[in-house]
Amino acid sequence: MEIKYLGTAAAEGVPAMFCKCPVCENIRAIGGKELRTRTQILIDGELSIDFPPEAYVHSFKYGFDCADIKYLLVTHSHMDHFYAHDFILRGYRYAEGFSAPLEIYGNSEVAAVFSECTAREMKPSVAPNIKMHVIKPYSRLEIGGYKVLTLPANHSKTEEAMLFYIEKGGKGYLHMHDTSIPEDGIYGFLKSNGARACVVSFDCTYADRTGISRPRHMNIEDCMSVKQKLVSFGVCGEDTKYVITHFSHNCNPLTSRLAEIEKKFSLKAAYDGMNIIV
């Protein structure tokens, strides 16, 4: 299983789109690896988790074709995770050469956003090229050759935001973006469904910042608390790789600062374009 981190920033990007704070000005000046786009994960070149406004740019920056994405798992409907407007372009005179519809899986609010964002411009000939599937937490799905477990995120009061466990060929990936510390029920559900994560990707929006309210995201202390529970339930073991990502400009996510966290907690801080193969 190849796991590609196409984007590693929170909603505002790093540097933040409209921000001129010292952190963002410094990162703009440095550029390069310090620049972060909105979060997107691509597995085996065919399964995407989330679809931000930068998805098109990600495709030619990191060498894949959006037409080759067969399955899209959407964590929730927020714009930085689901930019639905682009799907009006999957057909008509805009696109050809793909052999099957794009299968999108998300909650009922994701389906509503898809309908709203495509209503004005969706051509009748394009509509059959996308299939929207409404899913709920605590479900087990077979998507292509992947086993997918859906879990509730602790992120939104207005929709059922989700986390995902994805497995293929005995290799498991646990995606925990856009959540604060999740409810305890997820650990037993993962264990009872035989989940064994080779890689866990944590929301670490606040990095090492403490003393602030964290109702929708996590910092490194929260991530380590979740890690301990995953280990105690046997979902993770000695061979599991841990990654932190989804950084906000508010935590000043310079690679030099994140390197200190990497060393202290024995994990990897993701950067745009990072690959993991398990």
C-alpha cells in the first residue's frame, strides 16, 4: 500500500491565505518544503481521502491523474476537505478516457453539498460519471479491493464527520484527521473488526501548543493519548508508524520545530509530497 500525503495543512493553508502574521510572512519568505496545501491523502493512486481545492494542482505536482481516482472517501463537508464544484468537469467536452464512474462516499451533508455545488453547472451527460454513496459511522464497507471501517470523528455538531480505517492485502491505514479526541467506542469497533494499523495519521493541528481549547482538533498530547488507547486495544503494535499532519499556521509548523516533536515522540511529521509504502 502506497500512502501519499498530497497536502498537510489545515483549512487556511500554511502560510494562511489571507494572513500577514509573522509566522506566515516568515514561511512565505522561506518557501519550499515549508509551504503546505490543504489536506489530501492518495492511496495506491486510486483511492483519495478528501478532495480539497488544490486537488488539481496536486495531480500535476505529484505525478498522478485525477481521472485515475476511482474512489473518494470524504471525512466531512467543509470546503477544505470537499471542493465539490470540480466534479462538473468529469465528462462532456471537459474530460474523456476514464472507464468507470467516480465513487464518492460521505455523510448526508457531503451529499447535500455535492448537490448544491453542482446544481447550476452539472451537464446531464456528466452526472452518470459520478456516484454519490451516503455512509454512516460504525460501518464496514468493501470498496474495490479495500476493506473500509467508518468511525465517528469528534469535529462537528452539524454533521457526522468521519475517520477511516482502510486495509488491503493485510496492510492497514488509520486516518484520523479533523477530530479532537474521539469517543471511546471506536477502539472496540476497530478491534472487533480485526483492524491492525501499519500507519496511523493523526490530526495535530496545534502541534505542541497547549493551554488552549481544542474542541475540534488535537495537539501532540492528544495524539499520544489516542495512540496509547490504540496500542492497548491491539490496533497498533511495535511496527506501527505514526504520522502527524493537518497543521495550522497558528502552531508555526516549521520543519525545524516539528523535527523536535518527531524526535521526542518517535513519529513523523508529514510534509506535502511525502510517501509511505507499507
